[in-house]
Amino acid sequence: MSTSSNIAERRTRHREREFLSFRDIALGSAGELQYQLQVAIGCSAIAQLEGSDSSQRAEEVGKMILGLIRRIKDDLNDADLR
């Protein structure tokens, strides 16, 4: 929820560099979720299979966010060169 909330918060911002900052925060949130899932598995709060599946999904979301961050950085670099 934190990951998507950080991305949604961007809707109130209008600058690309701020947009990039919120994406960085969202990426950190995805990493936090993966850690929290591993702790939950270790404490037997959730089943291994369920936690592993959720952790894989969080990793996929993190990869998507990272791709978006790279794209924004490329766009900003292109704009700086103009």
C-alpha cells in the first residue's frame, strides 16, 4: 500500500524531478515489503508459499518501478541536453 500511495501522491506534483523522487520512495517501499514478508515467513505469521508468492510480486513491482525511474532519468537527461 505504501508503494502505490507514494506513486499516487505524485498526482499533486507537477515537476518531473519530484516525480522521480516519489518513484525512488516507492521503490524503497517495495523493498521494505519484501523484507517484512520474509520476517512474517520466519515468524510463521504467514505460510512459506503465500509469503514467497507475495515477495515475488513485490520484487516484480520493484523492477517495474526501477524501469520507470530509468525512463524518467533518460527523459530528464534528454531535456537537459536540449
